[in-house]
Amino acid sequence: AKFQDRGKIGQALSALSRELGIDKRLRPDDRFGSIGTYHPFVCRVFCERHGYPLHPVLKQALDPR
């Protein structure tokens, strides 16, 4: 299923980060105060699970665990 809402994507990435045991980080953001940033491997797994095409950089993302 494709995600239409950025907030839903963030929730899914946060849940996946917890599932994989890979910490997310927060960075300051002018609009939202702070936003989550995710390890490239988490983004890779998210894209693979949900059928999104992988950016070449994500194809090389290794599991940091």
C-alpha cells in the first residue's frame, strides 16, 4: 500500500526503527520544531516492504546492527 500522508510515513518509519532496533535521531526543523531522521537501512527496508523504488544510495545501505 502506498502512503499518501507524510505523517503516516514518519509513523511507519518510527515503528520500523523500533522493530529493527535502530535508533532514529531528531533534528531541528523551522516548520515542525523537530523531525525524525532515519538510518538509510531503515529507509531501504521501508521501501522494499512497501514496493517503493530504491534510490541507488539506499541500495547500498547496510544493516548497522
